[in-house]
Amino acid sequence: MARKPRKPPATPTEATLREAALAHLARYATTRAGLLRVLDRRVARWAASESGDIEGAAAGRDAARLVVARLTESGAVSDTVFAASRARSLQRAGKSARAIGAHLSARGVGAALAAESARQDPERELAAAVIHVRRRRLGAFSAKPPGPEVFRRELASLARAGFSQAVASRALRLDREAAEALIAAFRADL
């Protein structure tokens, strides 16, 4: 059975790009930079289907920037809200402050805002490390017999995840009951 030919993408006007942006925001939380990447890809697909319409593509990119600026002004797109929400979510998943900052930077959050959102107090960082330990079945949650070589490997795993040596060492030395209590207190606090 023959496939129907694909309909070329709609001409990227401000109205079509606004509709595309709102549809994207309805499904995904994003930053200004992320939304601009989505709209720029849409314009690039249109330009490729139009055999390289350079003037139309330039007008489409300008319209995309205008749409993102207007949505930011209206509050539909907020890097601050995105960073705070994503940082909480990643912290609950057991990510270190360094990993959270790197994730936010990769998503288009400014360096200062990423650092501010990723900042954690030492107890929250320890709780995130314990969540990571439990998820990876390390330390008190491990089935392996404890020993210096196992401890060194588990410490290296936590270091790769972005935790400091002091936090990683504390997380690995907790017994199972204390670790579970710390996780429960951490999740109740969020």
C-alpha cells in the first residue's frame, strides 16, 4: 500500500509559531532557550522543504524570537520556575547539587540561576546521596560483603554522581535504618 505524501509544514508566521509554542508548553516544561530551539527547528524544517528559502527562514527565526519574548513577558515561560521545579525533582531522585546545576545549564538556564537553584544545604545533599545509594544498591543497601575495595568502588560511584567525598563517605557509612529515616524525613520536608 502506498503512503500518502507528507504535507509540507505550515509557513512559519508569528501565529503558527505561537500555536506551536503553546502546544509544546502544554506538554513540556521548558526554558526560553529550549522553546526557542523547538521553534527554530520548526523553521529549519520549513526552510528545508521550501528548497532553502533564506528570506523566509530569517523572517521565521525573527518571528520565533518575538513569540518567545511575548510568552516570557506573559509568564507562560519562566526560567526561574522551571529551574526551581526541575531542581526539586532531581533532588528527590538523588542527584547531587553539581549534577542538578549541570542539568539546568544544559537546559538553557543561566549560570547564576542554575547555581542558585542547585544550591543545597549539607543535610539535603546527604539525603540526596542516600537516595542515590539506595537506588544503586550501595552501602547499607548492598548485597555485597563490606570491605575496603567495595567501599572504594562505591565511593567512586558517588563521586562520579557529583557528591563530595565527605558526603559520599557519610552516606555509605549509615546503617540501613538511619538511611531510611533520613530519606523519609527528607521527602516529608519537600
